[in-house]
Amino acid sequence: MTSTVPASVLRTADGSALQAVLLDMDGTLVDTEGFWWDAEVAVFGELGHRLDASWKHVVVGGPMSRSGRYLIEATGADITLAELSVLLNERFEARIADHVPLMPGAERLLAELARHNVPTALVSASHRRVIDRILQSLGPDRFALSVAGDEVPRTKPHPDPYLRAARDLGAHPSRCAVIEDTATGVASAEAAGCRVVAVPSVGSIAPAPGRTVVASLEDVDLSFLRSLITGMN
């Protein structure tokens, strides 16, 4: 569940028009997109099926419901989506038990946002059980709240997760800067009306109105995020 946000966290520094920063998790803050594919390969291998490497670009970066359905249909595996979800979550959790690698620039950016009291939310298509594990590495105190894929009626690419995060932070979506790494996440944030910074991890993402593409989180700081909002037409 999302947490209760104290009134004090709703202030942004220096009167900035930026009201909140909403961040994706896998592939954006933590270098774990490949871990999900490894988990899928292992689980389906145990079920007697070999995954085609070309499927990786189809399933990585999307919600488990979409990825799971695709792989079940592609392989013909005799397993339900609910059963597969349990196995994949268990395998992924085992993979991150000892170490969760951060993306370059993630630690610096999170520290800067916290230092300036910028309301920040973690918005992921991953399930709550996985988010809570990774939050321990990211620092749960750095986020006013988090939204999991299994806590909204429709997860990414629908706008629901970002609309919920903005609402619970008391922010207007158009005054929120979102950082995402996949086309699915970008579609979700843009459908919610947010300004988007794309840091592609799987496949390419082209610049577009209201969307800025950068090579790394090393290129993102608070000043840059504020400029996205104050520069709106």
C-alpha cells in the first residue's frame, strides 16, 4: 500500500513549479531488467521450455501480467499466470537477495532530491513484495510513497500508477517529472499528463513533445528536472 504523506513533504524548494518527481524502479534506478529475463529463462527451463532470445525485447520492461501471458502462449507451457507469477517473483527475489546494483547516477540523484525535500515516489509495475525488497537497498526514507503494479486496477502502460502517485502526493500530474527507461513506462507517464525523462535500457526511445531522452541518470539533476516544468509552454 502507499504510505501517508505528511503535509511537510508537499513543499518543494525555492518556489519551484516542480511539485514531485516520480521514478520507475527496474532499469531506471536499479540495474535489474536482465534479472527478470534470467528468472524467466530459468523458470521456463524447469518447465521444459527454452525461451527464444528474441522474446527478451518483447517481455522485458513490461508488467508481469503481459510478459507472463506472452511467454505462456509462446511456449505452450502448462501453467497459469498466477502460478507463473509466484515462481518468477520467488526466483527474482532470490537473485537480489545479496546485492541490488544501482544504475549510474541513481544514488547521487536520490540523495539530491532528499536533500532538497522534493516529494518523490517510486512507481513500478513490479509487485509489492519485490518493491519492498529493493526499497531496502534504495533507502525507503527517500520516498514519500511507492506504488506497485499489483496495487492499481491497471498497471503500465495505463496511466493509473502515475495518476495515483501524483494524487497521493497532492501534486498535479503536469507538474510532476517522471523518469522511465522503457516505452511501456513512458506511455504510462505521458498518458497521465506528466513530463517525462527517458533513460532507455531496453530498445530505443525517441524524443517527443513533453519528453526528453538522456543517456544516463548522470545527466539528470534537480535543476534539470525543474527546467522541464518551468519551460512548459
